[in-house]
Amino acid sequence: MTFRVCFVCTGNICRSPMAEHVFRARVEEAGLSGLVEVDSAGTDGWHEGDGADPRTVHVLDEGGYTSDHTARQFRRDWFSRLDLVIALDAGHQRTLRRMAALPEDADKIRLLRSYDPAAADGDLDVPDPYYGDTEGFEECLRMVEAASGGLLDAVRAAVEGRAA
């Protein structure tokens, strides 16, 4: 049975596609491609159908990641098919919790940086780089990469727990 992870930010053109592509690369490197499905969406539908922000594409390409993307909006009924819903900041987390119809849906929601041991005692938001320059997108990528290892460990444990 496939373990499904969806990253969520506001418009699904900056942070969440970045997290999706970085985490998908980690999943592939770990040999879990057939067991883990990685996706992303936005809390709002402003950019539905658009590609990722060109600065996101640039930073991903520079980092050696794939960057093909089409933005879409998160739907309440997705909770039933997802195992983890990863919010990029506390605002997204609150929005997703309001969307969760069942307590078990709300239990699936986590902040990405909660998986970064260096960020555990600090601010867990990945700041929105949209209104800044490329440097903000580079910082976003560093935060996403820093949290991806811990998230991969958690997902690997969940996948192995299902197999047992």
C-alpha cells in the first residue's frame, strides 16, 4: 500500500512545489519510490493550472532537482487518501485543520520544519519568498532540505510499520 504525502502552501507555486521536488528526490535516493507518493497543493486556488514560480524553478534546477509542476488547490476530500499533509507554515496548518472534517484527518497535518532538529525549538515556519528576490527562494530551499531528512526517517518508519 502506497504511503502518500502532500505538501501545502498558499498558492502552490513556491514553497510546496519546492518541498515536493526535494522530498521526491530523497524518496528516490532511499529506494522508496514505489512505496511513497509525493504531491503538493495550495490552500487557495489563485494559481491553479500555473507552473511553479520561475524563481522556484531556477533554485530547484540549480540544486539538481526536477521542477516540472502544475499548481492546484488542496481539497477537503483528499484527507481520506493521504497519510501526511505537510504544511509549510502555521497559517497553512490552521487552514488545513479547519478543513479537516474528522479528528484523524487533523492528526495527519504536520509542519515541515518540525522534522528539522535544528529548528525544533524555534520558528517552524518556512517564510513565503514570493515577494522577495532569489535569495529568499534559496533560503526556502535550505529550510526544505534541512527538514527532508527527518521527514524521510518518519515516512520510512511508517512504511516499514505497514509492512510488518
